[in-house]
Amino acid sequence: MKIVYKRFDIQIDSPEQTYNRDFELDKDIQTINGIALTSNYDEMLYYRGEQGLLINGAEYFPDNYESKLLMSGINTPVDKRYYTLENAPVLNGKIKIVYTDSDNSNAPFTPYRVSLYVKATKTAA
């Protein structure tokens, strides 16, 4: 088994909108061990972001789960920056994220990117 990291991006170009995105993992990925959220503007993700996350159709985070709870800071050790999912099985390889941008006076809207990072295990080649 080999650990791999995958990145999936969502471009947030309009305020107070919901973005539904489906992503597909490589066929040789067997389990998801962790996830993390980042952004090119962290304050936008922290103050404005909420999402739901489904893997293989199973809900891992409900709609409106605050993005700040899936972020890590620069003081977090590199090997601890992923939210652990305890080897979630990959059956159909589909990840669905429903991301919502909500108004917040602490972060006036500007277009930004949300990145979902997936730490996964795949069969060794």
C-alpha cells in the first residue's frame, strides 16, 4: 500500500452561492485516510465557508459544516494537518462536496479558490 495525496479545486466566483461538485478518485485508491481544506484566501474559507461532504454516497460531514473546522494552521505539525477519516472505503471512487459561501462582515467577498485535499491509500504498483 502507498499513501497518495489528491487535490480538488472549486472556484468561488459569486458571493452567497452554493457550489455542488463531484470528484472522482483514481481506480487504484482503496481508502481515504484524511481530508483537509485550504484556500488561496484563508480568511474567506474561515469566515464564509460551509460544506457537506459525501464519499461513495455516505455522508461524512453534513451540509453547513463550518469550513474552519476542517482547516489547519501553520503551527500545526505537517503530519497532523489532515482530519482523520479512519480509512473510509472507496467503493465507487466518488466524492461530492456541497460548498456554500455565506456573507460575513469579517471577510468581504472577493473571488477565491477552495481546495479539498484527500489523503488516501492505493495499491502499490
